[in-house]
Amino acid sequence: MLVNMSKLLADAQKGNYAVGSFSVANMEMVLGVLKASEELNAPVILQIAEVRLKQSPLELIGPLMVASAEYAKTPVAVHFDHGKTIEKISQALELGFTSVMFDGSHLPYEDNVEQTKEIVEYAHKRNIWVEAELGCLPGFEDFVFAEKAVYTNPQKAKEFIALTGCDALAVAVGTSHGGVRGDDYLPLDLELMKKIAAEKPGYPFVLHGAASLPPELITACNEQGGKVEYLRNCSEESIAAAVKAGAKKVNMDVDNFLVYTTEVRKFLNEKPSIYDPRKYLKPAEEAFQREVMHKMLKVLGSSGQY
């Protein structure tokens, strides 16, 4: 069932769990997320970012995401992530997305406030939830998001929410987009997460870049012929602790993409005569579903919450 983000995150706040927001790029990924949600009776969010629209045009992937959510047996919100332009944010609203994010994190603070406020006013007239971002996450994910982290100031976060009227705020407390080079899991600043949440009790804060890049997932892919760099991010245990500390929407994608790709490579290595994509995309979908279920059970705490 297609629902507004406000209900999902209000319930998450009451139950002290987080709702996973999973990036998708095709029908198999959408089905993997929804089957995981239904298997575990867990609310969930389907999302796509503006930077991904060259590969997955919004006018095509958007209706698929919305229609799939409408037919789901569990509560599903459809979210437009990292929106950069009013044109694409507006298009997402017209297509039936129930939540949009404006990413002004790269802008000076005053400009971020001004532009976020404009998006909020535009979206609220249409009863659509708006997420914003304050702080900056480093990382590699097809492109460099930022060279270094700029952590979110708790008092500035409270002020930003008051000035813009945004419904949710993505904060920077140690995670990264797509991972960074390092020898171990990145430290996540749980005390900062608690301080941010304490400034605005009951408010739904968001954690971006919350895939953990376990080395074993990268190894499994590389054993099938991949050449994936061993980038690092925060551990699943620290992400789970951040959920308890105040993060109620958690964005995840890289781990799911890794297992999906590994399954495709494995199938083609073992059955090189097969050329029908329907045959090798099915096990990839199932691997995607299993990883989403793992996150719901072990990290988010959202299993059985519907």
C-alpha cells in the first residue's frame, strides 16, 4: 500500500526502530525490496536519486515504483532522493511520489536554508513530505560526493528545521556515500547523533550512506571475477546503535548492489551458455531480497512492525 512518509516515520518513532530506504534501478530490485517487506511484515521505502536518472529515466522508473507500492501488502513510501532541481522534484510529485528530498548540503548555510524553504513551501501545498540535509558526507559512488566530512552541528540542525519547515533532516555523523579508503570500519559518532536528536525530541532524523560494505561481500564479488575496491564504511552494529540513538530513516544501497552483482556474475560463470536475462536476473533479485531482509532484521529493527 502506498503511504505518506509521515505515517511510516511516526510509527518508527513510537516503536524506536528505523525504516529502510532502499535504492532501486529496475523491476527486479523493486520486487526484491517489496518481497522482503512482505516476508517480514516490515514497512519500507523505495527510493531513487536524481543522479541515477540517466540510467533509469524518472518518467519510466517512477510509475513502476509507485504502482508497485500501490499493490504491495505492506506500507511503502516512494521517495525521490538527493533532488537537485525543482524540475525533477516537481516531476516526482506529479508521478505520485510520497516524499522528496532537496539536497542543499553543498550550498552555504544561508542558501541551503533559502532553497530548502522554497521546496518545502512548494511541496507542502501538495501535501508531500520534504527531507533536507545539513552536513556533508564523503565517499565514492560513481562520483565523489565530497572529499571530507562536515559533521552536523546539533544547534544548527534545530535552527535549520525551524527556519525551513522541513519534515525530516539527513545528518552527517560518520557514514559515507559508497565508502572511503581505509583499513577498518569508520567510527560513527553516536554521541553526536544523540545530541542532535536531543535538540529536537520526536523528530525523524535520517542517516544517509548506511550500507556497511562488509569485506566478505566485496570478496564474494571479486571471487566471481569482479574488481571491486575494498572501500570502508560504518559497521552494521554502529548503524543499529544510531537507530536507537535517533535515526528513523536509513538509506542503504551499496551492499544490496554488491550481492545482486555477485549473483549475476556467479550465474554467468557457472552457466556461460545462458543468454536470457530473465534467468540470471531472478537469482539476483532473490539475493537482493535476502540482503534487504538482513538489514531489516539485524540493523533497522523494522521486522514485524506492520
